[in-house]
Amino acid sequence: MASPKTSTAAYSGKTPAAAEAPPVAIAPARPSKLPFARRVVEAIARRFRWLAARLDRRLAPLAARSGFLASLYYAFFSKALWREHRAVLAGRMRYEIDTANPRETSTMLRRNTHRLEKGILSRPRRDVFALDYIGETVDAYQRALKSAGQCGDGGCSQDELKWAHDVLNRYFEITAKHPKVDPLRKRFRALTDPVAEIQGTFVPYQRDLSRAPSVSYDDLFELARRRRSVRWFLQKPVPRETIDRAIIVAGQSPSACNRQPFQFRVFDDPELVPKVAELPLGTRGFSQNFPAIVVVIGRLRSYFSERDRHLIYIDASLAVMGFVYAAESQGLSTCCINWPDIDEREQKIAEMLKLEPDERAIMFIAVGYPDPEGLVAYSGKKPLPVLRRYNFE
């Protein structure tokens, strides 16, 4: 009968000599120091985050008691607002630069021209008004004329110059004699009119209210109900003229002092669209089928003071609603996509879109022809009694 060793050798397929050879000692593998070090670092980081969260729960209620304490909190304990602080300051600096040397537009000229219009249409109208800013308005108009040939593709907006010229001309026509106004009136009238060939007069006017609007309330309500956030589109290109027509409607939206501090940056290149669509949150699983995507950018260079820093969000959002309704009326559908203020993503969008320090992303809008087989969310809306409150009800 074979010995156990022989039987084992036969079973294992090894020769007896090989089976009886002493096992080779193999040194145990030295554990890598990296995983252990990483675990230590992660443990310390978790502990730090836990302590920071506990500290924040104690500090935040205290900091919320005053603006000074809140400023200290965001200066030393949170950097969540650092990018916005920098953007506001960069906007102020760019405002000064653009005021001295207008490029695409003169924000000061637009603002003050609108202010003059409000004085012209006032009831009752004062004989003399705008004394505190008429001088800087004439200066801004003169600078805009000087730089007109250097701006953009052949000059600043001719409509903007025409509007400023006509409003200033009307102002000096109706304003009584005044030692501060008279020399400015003489100086303005000595300037040549570079846009005399443009027909019409761009000044306050009476609307024709004899005809009812061509769009009824029921039509508008039906359009509002038809507009849904669409996430599934037909894979066909969107004509640029259709998007441009929607942006033209958006441009008619109200804007504080008519400064329009926003741009619609349209991406319709099939290679670029998915890259841009990945920037915001909440698009995973359907962003790959966007035919086009629009990034709405706010420009803080439109303001001389921090007091107006929120207007980029207000004015841009007003314009977006005009855009999405105009798109819907042309057979397109849209999906407005939130932009989160997260530092990592802010850096990515700044690099990809080559944003300047004062430019802030407001939102994204997916655009395309809707897939008739695609579902849309029901999105039940709040009832009127919840949305509306009169006086102090």
C-alpha cells in the first residue's frame, strides 16, 4: 500500500522527489505604507470636518446677528462668497474702464439716457431736471461718438447712439435756461449727428392703445401651459435664425435702467454641446441628446456699485422667460437648468467659456425640437391663494 506521501504525490501530479522537497520559505509581503497613510489622512479629514461642522453650528447663529459679524464669518470661516466678492469688484473696475473707453456699449450712457427719459415723461414735468447727471451724460455721449469707429465690428451700436442723441436733443429742447444746462446745450448742439440717416425719433412716445393686443390672455396662458421642461429631443439641428429670433424677443424684456447686463452664449457644435452640458448638476442621463445649449451669462461690469449686484440675476431671468416662450412659439422646446455656485464647477466654466472675472453664469437652457415620444414631468404648480397675497392679508 502506498504511503500517504506517495499518494499525495500521485494526486498532485508531482514526482516523489519534488513532493518531499522542503517548502520554499516565502517572505510575507510588506504592507504598503500608502493605504495606511491615506487612511490616517482621511480619518483626520473626517475629524476635522466633524469639528468644523460643530463649530459652524455655533458660529453661524452668532454671525447672523449683524452684518459685521457675518462679514467676519465669510472672511475667516467660509470662502463660499469669495468668488462673488471678486466678481463684484472686478465689475466695478471694468465699469470704470468701459466708461472711459466704451467698447461694445456705454453702460453709463444707457443708464443716464433712460433716466432722462423718465424725466421727460414725468407728470408734471419740471422745467429743469437732471442737473446732477446731465454733465456726465454729455461726456459719455461724446466719448461714445469718439470710440464708435473702434468698437466691435465697425463701431458701437448705431441704435444706441441714435437713442442717446435723440433723448439728449429732446431734453435740451424742453429744458428751461439754466447756468448749468446752457453751456452743455451749446456743446451738444455743436456735435455732429452720426446717425441722422436712421429713420424715426427714439424718444418717449404715446402707445397706440386703440387696438387690443394680438395675443389674448387665453393664448398666452395656453402657451405657458404648453411650455414644459423638455429633456428628450429629436436629433436634428436647430436653425440659428430660430434661436436668434428668440433672443430678439428676450431683448425686449424689462431691464433696470435698460442696461441689459447679460449675454446668451449659444453652443450648437455637436462636439461642444455635450461638454458644456456636463458643467451643471442635474443633467446626467439626458444631456447627451441636447441639440443645442445656451449659457446665460451676467456681466457685473454694468454697475458702478455693489448695490446693483443682484440685477444680473433679475434681468437675465426676465429675459430668459421671453426666450423660452419665443422658442416654444416656433416649435422648439427648452429646459432651464440651474447653475450651482460650487467653486470647482465655477473654475471649469470659467476655463471652458473663457469668462472674465466679472462674468457670472446665471443658468443653462437646453434647446431643440421635442421628441414626441418623450415624457415631461407633471410639475404641479402652487395654487393661486399660495402664490398671491394682497396688501397685508
